[in-house]
Amino acid sequence: MEAPGLGRGVPASPREGLVKNVSLESLQLCERDGKAEDSGVVEMELPVPVNIRISNITCDSFKICWDMDPRTKEKITHYFIDLNKKENKNSNKFKHKDVPTKLVAKAVPLPMTVRGHWFLSPRTEYTVAVQTASKQSDGDYAVSEWSDIVEFCTADYSTVHLTQLLQKAEVIAGRMLPFTVFYRNQNQEYFDHCRTSQGGRMLPSVKDNSGSHGSPLSGKLEGIFFSCNTEFNTGQPPQDSPYGRYRFQIPAGELFTADTRVYFGDFYCMYTAYHYVILVLAPRGSPGDVYCSERLPELDVTDNRFLTRVCAPDGRVEFRHAQDVILEIIYTDPVELAQGSVAQISGHQLMSLSTINAKKDPSCKTCNISVGR
């Protein structure tokens, strides 16, 4: 059951990170009237929660359970749950009698689900502690000691959340434009290293932390970044690049074959009007394909809003990309330099447009969903 939001008289912690908008399965938040000076701690022996267990962790929820002395369970009417990001774990836990408000949750059979779009972020470490409490006839609470602190980490976005991002990206993708090559810009030293130390190949590396914080790609998927966007007036790749003055170009059909699968990976912006869509190209059956098939929405290669491969009636294969978003393509297998060519571009290296480890704008309504950033 979704719990109501905090009301004027509802207890709350002064600490940043305390649960402020919680839904507890079969649980409601209990509103309490009165001021801080009216709140007292009644002498009563209540069981301290022990052996706290966290399970069923998602990017925005978890289940919590604990053990306690069964002889005093009937006295318990409420639980106080104190949740904080791990970096704040050494701050003072709020004291019931010292603050005007606190969060109170009605006691129900365990385990219970804690969920809240406004305070739980994906892929974030948290600490949690619990008190048991008994509401008295005069409105005051008797409380137990705090339990030991337990640490856990929320999960990445699920395919459900990524599908929400996908649908948002589709809205602004724009019309499809033809292209013929994928390209990758780097400095000359990078390509020299590929030739001398990697057998003339570009090798996959672990994706950085750019984009959505909850992306299951960051720090996990190995791949090689490519671009495919073209200039509207020329139909060719732009001559400027944030990543280096040397460009590797490869015919689109070398990477995007009939046996290539396409996955939607992310949608984000960096406090600018430009929006980026990350797609993964994975040869069928490759390690990258196996990883993505379990975590990302797959796109129809002939019919999607971002990147398509279509066989024309005359047998030619046509490739198209979305006009109004910047596509970042991750190819999950090694690529031979001999499959394409390397040349110096005539434009500038625009470092300000680099997305390396770029943080997503959490305030953008176009590319954010309600389960964190």
C-alpha cells in the first residue's frame, strides 16, 4: 500500500537521508499531533531489533526483516526506521525526545517493503537502523534502543525503468537520416598503441560512469564507443570532435550486420539542450550480447526510432540514425583497424562537448524518470 506523505504533525528526522516518503507493504504512516515539548519517552522495556536482514533489493525499494524477543512483541505498535546514505553513517542518529518530528510506521508482520521515489537512488550505498515503539494512551511513545546499523546497496535500473527512459527518448528522437559509416575519434597515440601493442585491433574497455546513475552499463559492460551522427547539410560525419584529431571510419555494414543485436542503454543530458542516447551493438551470442539480453530492452533493428538496418527492394542495405539526439554506440567486440581507415580530421577538438564520466542533469524533465538519477 502506498503510504500518505508527511503531514504537518508527522514525526521526522532532522538528518538528511531519513525516510521521508515511504510506502510499506500493508503499512501506513501514522500521523502524530503535538509539539516537541509534549513528546516524552515512557519507561517500558521493548525488544531491540537484532539480526536485521535486507532482501529483494531494487533500484528504489527493499524488504527489511529482523528478529526480536517474542515475549514482548504484543507491546509493539510502531517501528521507527532510520535510513541514510552510507557517507553520512557517522552523523548522529536522531533522538526521539529531542526533535519535533519523526517518521512513525505502524507495525505489521515482517518482512515489509520500503519504497520511496524521493529518497532512494539506484546503485547507492545506504545504512539502516530500526527501533521498536509502543504508542501510549496520551500520544507519547515508549521506544527501544536502536538496532545495529546494517549496510546495503540499491540495484541498477531494471528493464522496466530502462523502458521508461526508452519511451522518453523516442518522443524527441526526430526523423531518421541515412548514414554509411561508424566513426571513432581519438588521439594519434591511441591508434599507434592499437597497432603496436594490440595486434592492430581496438579492444573493448569498461564503460565509464557517464549518463544515468542507475545505468547497468556503467562500470560493467565492456565495449568500444562509436558515433554515427551526420551533419544535416552534408550527410557526412562532422569535422569537429571532443575526443581527438584522428578518426577511424568503418563501413556501417562491418559492425551492423544481419547478425547484430541492438539494445537501448541510456538517455541523458549534461545541463545542455543536447540529449544523448546510448545504444549497444552486440554480435549475436557474444559475451556482450549475453550481458545485455538479461538487462536491456532490445530494439527491432528494422523498426525503431534511433538506429535501423533495412534491406531495400533492390538488395541494398540502408542504415539510418535519429536526427535530434546524439547517438553513442557501444560495440562489444574487438575491431580490426584493417576493417576501416584512420585519418586526421580538419575541424577542432571541442573538449567541452566530451561526455567522459559526464554527470546527468537530475533536473531535466525530458530525460529523467521518478526512481532516481
